[in-house]
Amino acid sequence: MDVYYDYACPYCVRGLAYLQELMPKYQSRITLQFIPVEAHPRPETYGLHTDLCAQGFYEAQRQGVDSWVYHAAIFKAAVNDRVNIEDANVLGAVIKQIPGEFDAEAYVSALKTGVYADRINDNNHQAYDVNGVWAVPTFIMEDSRRLDAREGVGVSFKDLEALLKATPV
């Protein structure tokens, strides 16, 4: 299942929390593909840009950081703490708080050099131009069934569970 989300989106915080709660029941038949996007990609001027958070996701994956741990840290920083997520050094400080052998310097370097910038542009294109994502979070199954967020509402636990339940064994 492809999971499209934005790190500054409070509906994504909730939607991914629902998903994390539900996955133990369905992990044997559903593989997650997290695809971070920007709800308002550059050059749009609305809101904070989350491209660095999204790029950081791929550096965290490269370093072996659990996706859920990274999501929790970045969502907390962006949505709850409202730190300046457009600053690589600020994100590096957030990442230093993740327990384990995470190389925050390599993380910051990857963000400053844009190692994953093209990947985020590709994610945005895939989400908005190819798959017609209108709002995040959006969940798209391999067989094209999907659950799209409703603007100003997000997704419900019940609707997400129904999508997962309908997945063949």
C-alpha cells in the first residue's frame, strides 16, 4: 500500500497513527510504501515547506532508522513543537534525540546537499499528477482501491480499517 503524507499535516499525524495501530493485524498481507510529499510544494508560498523532512525520511531509511520512529520525531517537531522544519540544522537537532546509532551529521549533510531532492519532486509528481491525490493522507492499494483524505477532515479509523480488511489474504 502506498501511503502519501506530509509532515506538517495534522491529518497525516492522525492517519498514520491509525495506520500504525492497525498494522499489527494486517502486516502479514500488506506491505507499506511510505511516500512523503509536500501538501504545498515549492514554489507555492502557503505554509511551511516540508521537503527537508521528506528528504530526511530517505536518509533515515538509509541509516536503518525505523520509519515509525522517524515519523513520530518529525511529526512532533513539525506539528506539536512547531520548530523551523525548513532549517536543516534544526531538523538535525531533532534527529539527535532519536535513540540509537543515528548519524545526525550525515543527515544534515544530506539535507543541505539535496541528495534526495529529486526523489521528493518525483513523489510529488507521482502523487498529484499521476495518482490524482487531492489531500493527504491518501492510501492506495496495489489493486487501485484507495482512501483519500477529505479536506479539513482527513481519514477516519473506521474507513482505514475497512480498506485494510478488504485486502485479500
